[in-house]
Amino acid sequence: MKSFSRPAQRQSLAGARLRKHADYLRAYAAARKRQSASMSWFLAPRVPAGPEAAVTPELSTGPRVGLTVGKVLGKATQRNRIKRRMREALRRHVDLLPQGFDLIFHPRRNVLTMDFAQLEAEIVRILEQAREQAGSEASRVAKSLAAALQSPGMPAP
């Protein structure tokens, strides 16, 4: 089995987490639900909103990740354990988060009992899929923007 652990360098999810309810709602509205073996996930382009977008444009393009663990998955201790395990796996691979997108994870109950290496492999696979889809969506948006800027009477640059 492949080992995905990264030694020495300590990365953080501090600036890359979804925190506000409105951000979750915006991401849900703009995303499509995708399924994997142990969780469902949403990938949405990040739309800068509010006055903080004008002040800090570099933060509006960075990736963000959110975790939602509902009460149906167990009592608070079990839900917190699921979140801790997923945050640690995400922290190890924060560099794989797609730039300019929000990614939300909805784990299933089996995340609680699965081996951490297996959970980490699943998250890496999802992050790679999300990055691929983010790249294809970004190129699609760029093409449509270029087509919109090019008016019918003007030649292409």
C-alpha cells in the first residue's frame, strides 16, 4: 500500500477553512454533489463577496475546505473524532486543494472505523479529482469570457 505521509514540514488549514454559514450556502448553491466510497463532496468556484474581497484579493483566490458532520453520524465525541481525522488528512495534503475553489466534505459513518491510511488515500484521490475538475472548469470559464469579449465586428487579437 502507498504511504501518503509527509514528514518534516508542518502545514496548516487555518487560512483555508470555510467558517461562515453564508459561505457554505453559497458553495452548495454553486456546486454539484459528488460521491465517493466513504463521503460525498461539493466543489464550487469561490466567488469573492463583500468588502473583504476588495481589500484582500489574494485571499479571495485561495482554496478553502469545509467539513460537515451531522448528528446522524453519532454523538459529539464520535463526530469530533471524524472531524479530527479528516482535518489531519487534509492538513497533510493542503497543497492539493484547488486554487480559487471551495471544497466541502460530508463524511459517512464508516470514516470513523476505517484505517487512517485508507482515509488519507481517499482524501488524496478526491483532492486530485477536484483539482482536475477545477482546471477544466477554469478553462471553460476562460473560453466563454474570451468569446464574450470578442464582439462580432472586431477581429481576434
